[in-house]
Amino acid sequence: TDGDRATSGSVRERLERLREEVRYHSRRYYIEDAPEISDAEYDALYAELEALESEHPDLVTPDSPTQRVGGEPLEGFREVRHAVPMLSLANARSPEDLIEWDARVRRLLGEEESERLRYVTELKIDGLAVSLRYESGRFTLGATRGNGTVGEDVTENLRTVRSIPTELRDDYPPVLEPRGEVYIALEPFEEFNRRREAAGERPFANPRNLAAGSIRQLDPKVTRSRPLTIFLYGVGEGYANYASHSEALAALQEYGLRVNPYSVHETIESVIETCKRWAAERESVPYQVDGVVVKVDSREQQEALGSVQKAPRWAIAYKFEPLAGRTKLRDIIVNV
Ligand code: NAD
């Protein structure tokens, strides 16, 4: 009817407006490293878009930001195609979301497999996702996530990060792609800003911004002067050498890589307890974290669960509530 057409017309317009807004802010964040709104504000916009799309699945377009990972690679860097895509993560906002996710995982795995289900929890670091490549134990290539399939070659910049070894030790496989988050801890970030301000320069808005901007610099000398470090949390190519995620993390540590602290759980209740504890203690963590990532441990089970669109079904990010009393990002001068 005319009425239906009018409604779907205005829904279409609302969807397009929301998509435009989300695209604009994604660009500021992923491409320009200069967000104008806080992550919580961005997440609210994104959630509104997702909700509207799920009410109108026929209006979902392939170019919608909900269907894509991150941002496009910057010009000026060579492009790197990821053999194993670098995906995003689905979000859980409450313990109930985790319980629901656990039930879905068990349903998909079946009763027998569910008996040997284990989860790993890790802090979710707020930095920039990168993939390192080691051939015969030598660091040969470093790339950003980019749009998940194609990232930027930032090898020379990553060579300046002291916690990234140029050579692995021990029994490494011939080809290994450790993946993780490059970040700047809170104390060095504040120190860096103090020195900038003393020199009459504008401070950076947050550690994530500074880390991302520092890695995506055309001049490695600038990158070298930034207090960057890395935590590895997974493996792209070469993952088949390990039976589980926790086994892979332990191996990365053996090779001399810096691994994000993790714990293994037998039940979702124990996972929830850990998420709540970290949420209460997040301010004692010396770097910026925005949640806890929960992963199915067994590689076989991960493969059985697979991925949907832009995120694996075997992992979920439990997001913390935004910190109260923090200065709003848009009140701070943002620069690149
Ligand atoms: P995401 O935050 O949803 O989760 C995926 C990413 O988590 C991975 O790519 C990886 O880099 C990271 N990660 C950190 N620790 C990890 C661990 N232990 N294991 C696995 N992954 C780990 O990433 P996304 O897809 O980039 O989602 C968007 C995020 O960016 C949200 O936090 C959003 O608020 C923010 N954002 C903000 C703005 C803004 O304008 N403020 C704009 C766009 C996006």
C-alpha cells in the first residue's frame, strides 16, 4: 500500500543517514586516526544502525558499515593481502549476552563436543591490530588489519618497536604470522603528552590514536620516537601447528614474543566472573582496555564454528561500560 511504501521510504532514508554518519566517523577513526566522538557514542550509532537493519533485513546493502571490517588502507603504503582474514569481533554487553552466546556455541557444536569445550579470556587492548610474518624465524613483513582482507605494509615502522623481535628463538614453524595489538601504555602516553605540551605542541586525544597514528607514519624515524609496544593474541598463517588457542599463545611466548595475559575456563560462569572482576579492576591495568575477549580454545571447534560476515562465531568481546567522569573526546583537541 501507499502507507507501507511511505514508511519503507523513510526507513530507507533513516538507514542511509545513519550509514553516512557511521561511515564518516569510521573514516575519522580508522583512516585519519582522529575520531571526533567517543567510542561509546560511536557504538551507540552503530547499534542503532544494526537494530534498524535487523528490523529490515531486505534493506541491508553490501556496502553498509555493518558488513565490513575497519577501514581502507592508506595510500602511500604498499598493500598487503592477508591470506587469513583479520576479522572484527561480535560484542556482548551483559552477562546475559555471554550466556546466550555460550548456548549458541554448544548448540552448534553438539552435545558430545560441548563436553570438552574450554574458553580462554584475555583483556581487550585498545590499540591497532597488526599481523607479523616470520619466515624461518626472521621478521619479514608487518601489516595493519586495514579492511580485513587488505592492509598496509608497515614493516619498517614495526621494526622500530623494541618488543617485536627481529628473530624468534626455539622451535618455531617455517612460516608464522603472530597477530596482536600495538599500543601505548597510559604512563608513557601521559609523559609523551606532557613533553609535547611543554614544547608548545598539541597533546594527543588518547593512547589508541597515538599508537595508530605512529604506526601509520611514512617516516619510521617518527615511529621510533613513540613509546610503542605490542601484545600478541593470536596466529594467522601457521595456526594449524597448534591444537588450541592457549597452546598457540604458550608457543608464542616460547619464541620470545610478548603475549597478552590469559586464563582458561571450563564454564561460562567462570568466564562471567572473570569479566566482572576485570570490569571492576580495569583502572588498575596500566594500558587502555575496553573489554574482555572470550574465545573457544580448541582449534578444531573454532573451525567447526566458523565465521559470519565480519566476525568469528567462536569469539566474542565483552565490552566494559564507558568510564564515568572521563573527559569526553570531543572536548579535547584531536590531532594526527
Ligand atoms: P573491535 O573493537 O570490535 O574488535 C576487534 C579488534 O579487537 C581486533 O581487530 C583487535 O584489534 C582487537 N583486540 C584487542 N585485544 C584483542 C584480543 N585479546 N583478542 C582479539 N582481538 C583483540 O574492533 P573493530 O572492528 O575495529 O570495532 C570498532 C571499535 O572501534 C569499537 O571499539 C568502536 O568504538 C571503535 N570505533 C570508534 C570510532 C569513533 O569515532 N570513536 C569510530 C569507529 C570505531
